Amino acid sequence: MRRHRVGTSLYAGVLFVVLGVLAWVTGQPFIFPSLGPSAFMLAFQRDRDRTGLVRVVVSHLIGGLAGLVAYVLLATGVSLVADPASFSMAGLRLVASATLSLVVTSWGMIATDTVHAPACATTLIVSLGLLSTPLQVAVIVVGVGVLVAFHALVLSAYHRATDSARLGLVDG
């Protein structure tokens, strides 16, 4: 387990830097809290299973859409950027939006066999009004897609390089 610490940590950072640069260049929220756990999981597990990579994207898509629907239905105009007053209607609306989004996201991930826990954080980010416009949800999904695509590209290059090296040793 110790051998994974440095490599996993650095690789998770590399995955995140790609999105950070994209956010910096575009001014769009391509980095957001639930991508940290997704980047870590991709870096730590590094499996080549394409369905696992699709699961990450689809789960965040479900979370983003569920969060957006819950927010539009229950909490439009309210945001959790400050603590709402006790027993306030705004606070109740945010609680209802967050609860509905979590229920729908959980159901959607289970129903589609795309369970990826960080998507539950995505749905809360959206349903609590932190990134709650259709454009911001689209940026979230594109950001996850970029993260996964870059990861797949790195894995592909790594496997080509290590397979070539291994074949050279066998043939040499």
C-alpha cells in the first residue's frame, strides 16, 4: 500500500491540473469539490475497464441533472453561500432540494448501474444553489468528461509504452 502514496497523489494532482488550466483559461467552473474524489479514485484504482470510466461520467451527469431539477422545482433563487436563518423558508427549500436531489441521484445511479459516490456531492453542489444554472451543470459534465478522457489517454499511453518495453525484452 505504501508504494501507491506518492504516485497516486501526484497523478491525482496531474488529473486535476488539466481541469484547473481549463477553468483558468475559460473562466468556467471546471473544478469543483466532487471532482477531487473522482480524480483520487481514478488515480488510485487506475483500472482499464471502460465501463468504470463511463460510470464516472454518467453518475455525475445524473447528479447534475437531478440537482438542477430539484433546485429549479424547490429552491430557485436561494443559495447556500451563507447560513440560512433558523426555521426560514429559504433554509427549508434548500433542505428539500438537497434531499430530493440525493434521493433521485441515488436511485438513478442504482437503476443505471453507474454508482460512483462522488456524484452525490455533485448533486448537492447543484441542488444547494452553488453551481445551479444549466450552463454550470453542462460545464460540470464536460469537466468530468475531460477528466475521464485525459485519464484514459494517459492509461493508453502508459500501457502502450509498458507493453512495447515488455515486448522488447522478450524479443531482444
